[in-house]
Amino acid sequence: MKNVLTAVAATLALNVIATDVPVSGNVQMRCLITTDIPGVYGNPLPQKLSTAVADGGVLPVVRYDITLADSYKAKITTPTSFSSSPALIDTVTWTGSTAVAQTSDAGMSGYEAAKVTYDATTEYDLTVAGSTWFSATLSATNGYDKAFPGGVYSAVLVAECIAK
């Protein structure tokens, strides 16, 4: 009888019961991007559209609010095409640049000197908590110095906050 009970106990010990226990969490982004000023193209020459103030345009301004220092980078890409426009038969040449316009903390003064630019993109390492405003100068020139046809022209500046 003892041997039978021992054999039954050994058999029961081999039957392992397991279950998966879910674990979840919610991580809130500590980076907020806000459009402070939408850009407006000026038309200083028939073949040129520009957001530069000297060209009659308005610089787009985007604000990054960071609540966790040294955890994010700003990635701003200037347009390389129109999102909507009249039909264009010539190639449009695009130029764009992004710059720090204003900061909420003196510790952010090195952002502009440390920026990394490639293609139409500029990246800033956001090492200090607070607000930083970035402005962009955009220019589109119609090919062969031909005038842009009349109509509404729109393009999109892409502002991203990338977790490091």
C-alpha cells in the first residue's frame, strides 16, 4: 500500500500546472510638439515661393515641450515636394533650413551648434527639460526660372520627437 501511495504521489508531482500571467503598463510620452505659427509662402519672384520674412513669407514655428531631460531628440524635416498645388510641368528645386528660435532655459544655448543636418532633416539632442521653439526657412523655385502658375500651394514640415 505504501508503494502504491508513493507511486501515485510521484505521478501527481510530474503533472505541473502552469499559467501565463499578463503584465502591462502605460508609458506616457514626455515630449509634446505644438505648431505655434503655421508657415506662409511669400512670392517675391514669379518663380519663387519662400517663407523668409524678407520674401513676404511667415516662418513656421514648432514648439517642443520636454519634461524628461536627455531622453528625446527633435527631428524636423523640411518639405521636398508640395502636398497640394496646381499642375506643375517643371522640376521644383527645394531648400530648407531649421534653427532654434527661442528657448526656455539658458542650458539649451548649445542646441544650434550641436545640431545634425542631413538631406532635408535636422536633428537636435534635447538634453534639458523645458520648451524649445524651432523655425524653418523654406524655399521652392520653379524650374528654368518659369513662373509658378496661379493657385494655392501647400507643403508639410514634419516635426517628430524620437525617444533616445
